Amino acid sequence: MIDEANGGSALPERGVPAERVLDEVRGLRAGDRPTHGGRLFAYVYDPAVPGLDELAAAAHAASAHVNGLDPTAFPSLLAMENALVGAAGRLLGGGPGGTAPDVVGSVTSGGTESLILAVKAARDAHPEIAAPRIVVPSSGHAAFAKAAHYLRVALDVVPVSAETLRPDPAEMAAAIRPETVLVACSAPSYAHGVVDPVGEIAAAAAGVEVRCHVDACFGGWTLPYLRRLGTPVPAFDFAVPGVTSISVDLHKYAYAPKGVSVLLHRDPALRAPQYFAYADWPGYTMVNPTIASTRSGGPIAAAYATLRHLGDDGYLRLASLTRDAVAGLATAVRAVDGLRLMAEPESTVVCFTSTDPDLDLFVLVDELAGRGWHTQPQLSYADLPASVHLTVTASVAPRVAEFGPDLAAAVTAARAAGPVELPAELRALAGTLTADTLTPDLVAGLAAGLGLDGGVPGRMAVVNTLLDAAPPALRERLLVEFVGLLQRPSW
Ligand SMILES: Cc1ncc(COP(=O)(O)O)c(C=O)c1O
């Protein structure tokens, strides 16, 4: 019998029959948040299109063992990659007839890899700059910080306004220095779903001949469709002069299974420094457009099948369902006294905060989870309050009417429960912590106090309250320690 808590031994003494193995996987999956059903507002993008999962799974299986390492050996993969890049490029203002006819790109494993490669290409285009820097709004995705960290590039963060949740283009321009190799902005930002002033930022970057990357990983696939449906969407793609690269994730709003993003460059010369080639060893000559060398064809084939099956008309229909769901959820939030939308929704995010000290958002998130709605808490940051984030997908549309009453009931329950009070011993312990003085003993004490020593607790409000009280450097250390506690081998 499989030990469900630990996942069972992955290498049993004797092989297990296929059907039983699948039962075990299904058994483990039963403990996950529901990926379908329109009640999960993060991590998963579900169009609720019958048969699409099966189609994508079949295409994935057909190409799972194909290796993207060598496009000459597997022309099927090259053809599908080129088709995906072409589709993304055309949707975002490139290709024949577009304002950027020479757009080229690569398929990567996800948004983070696309951003790391955009930063790498910008960095390696300037080998003469010894200490390269990038300029990013504070609302830019954390993957820019990861790219800066991995690539040893300095990060210049420009704060966003607490009212507009966007950076001031003049401040972005002022942050550009002689060592700046890239200026970044989001269309839209993940946290709040707002589109940055791309035109002004790109113009400032172009004025000093610096690259400008638009991170459209999250919403780049929906914004063009929302615009076609009549939503006012500012110019954010290759139609904007000065935009040199754009990333868009197919495993988000193109509804492909995980593992596919596209990084586009305005022309081949901009892409060239993204590649890594190596011939100075006795093995096969290597040329990689992406970080991974061996790459499974599975995700690419699955994305190709998804795009071809849904088609332009399918995406327009899904965007329309999503737009209506966003409007319905926002109306439900507005109807609750004590909640405030962080921004009027302009893409596919609904994000709200609490204006009532007696209404603790982290308790509310737990109350919603108890009612089957999985939302994403966002900690307070600089002058932005803590908030609740909802990534809205087409699958939410049929559920919207159920959300309002459940939100109202969850708010009533959260008010009745009152704000989280950290237990006295935890408060005392937390008061002594800094990122530099955290020891394994202190972490173990904290984890026990938070109930994290036995796995992930059902209610997270206390954990979130503790993290929220800590400055970012301590949050980071605590997160690493806590997740390290979870990631232990099962023998
Ligand atoms: C705007 C934005 N950029 C980048 C990423 C990173 O994408 P991934 O999680 O696929 O690496 C995300 C993920 O949510 C995102 O929303």
C-alpha cells in the first residue's frame, strides 16, 4: 500500500502493475487543489473546454520522447516551435503585415525562463559593460529579480504608485544609467493586473538605445482578444516603437499544459546573444536557444495541439467568458462593505484589499478556502496593503453567481473570528528574528508554533500574518527554511 503522506517509494523492490501505479497517482492527486471547476484563482488556467485535456495529453504523449536538443534530428519539433512563435508573434504585432515583420523567437519552459533569457540576451549584447544593470518596476514579476541574481546583473527597482499601481515613466527614465542593458515593464502585472505605460517607457529606453522588454507572460495572450471585444487596452506590443522583446506564456491564457512560454525579439540580431553555443569539447557540438539543453517535445506538441484546436475564434470566445467573469467577481467584491478593489479590473485579475481593521484578509482567505474558493493572499509591500489576488479564467464564468453569497458569508465569518493574534510565544520568538540570525533551532521552534512541522496546515492565516510582519529579507529566509522542511526525501 502506498504511504500517501510520503508518496511511497519511487523504486519498489518489484515493479508495480501499471493500473495500480495510476491508481496511486490518482490517489495522491486527490489531495491537491482542484485544477478544474472554476474555483481555483491561481496556478492553474482552465478554459473548461470538453476534450481539450485529452487532446493535449495525446499530443504530449506522441512527442514526449522527442528531444529539442537537436532540431535537425526532430524536424517535427522545429516545425511546431516555429508555428508557436509565429502565432505569438502575429498576435503581438509582428510578422508579415505587422509593424515588426522580422520578429523571431524561441519556445521556453515558462515565464521565468523567458525573462531570464531576455535579461541574458540584453546582458550579452554588451560585453563591454562590466557591471550591467536592469530597470524594473516594483510590480515587475519576481522572475526579473531571479534573472538578475542568476546572471549577476544589478536590479534597479522603480516603485509603483499606490494609487495607479504603475511606475511613473519619468522615474523609469531617470533610473536608466550608462550600465543599463534592459528596461522592463508588464502587460499586465501579475499582482494587480494593470498594464504599465509601455509606450512612454519604451520611448525612454529607445531614446538612449537600451532594450525594452514587455513581460506579457501573464496576460499577453488575452489582451489582444479583450481589445477586440471592446475593452480599452493600451498599446503594449511590437506596435510600440522601442519594444525590443516580449514574453508570453502559452501555459497561462493560451490554456496549454505547463511547460511552454514564448520569448519574442523584434529582429534576429536582438535574439543572437540569447543563444549559447559550444564546440570546444570532444562531444557533440551544442547550440541552445534556451537554458535547458535536452528538452521534451511533449509540452510543445501539447501547446501546438491546444492552439490549433481552440483557434482564434475559440480564444475570442474564452476571453469574452473571462471578461464577464471578471466583471461579475468585481461586482461581488464591490458589494461588500470593508473590501476595496486595488484597481478597476482592466485585464483578467480581480484584486482586493480590506479597509476594515476587523476584517483580516488572511482569515478571509482561509474562510473562502473552507467554502471551496482558493484565492491567493499577497503580503503587504512598501506602501501597498496586503491583498487578495484572483487570476480569473474562462472556467470561472459558470461559477460567478455562487461567489457573491460565499464571499459575503466568508466576510461575516472572518469578522466574527477577528484578526489573527499571534500566540504570545510566537510573537516573542518572531520579535527576536532577523534574516542574519535565523538558526535551525529558531526555525524548528517557529515551525512547531505555526503547525508546519507536520506538513502544510489547513489554515494559513497565522503563517501569513507572521510573514506579513517580517521585512522582505526575513520573509525570504523563512520561506526557504519552511519549504526546506517540506522537501525531505521519502525513502
Ligand atoms: C507577469 C508574469 N511574468 C512572469 C511569470 C513567471 O512565469 P512562470 O511561473 O511560468 O515561470 C508570471 C507568472 O505568473 C507572470 O505572471
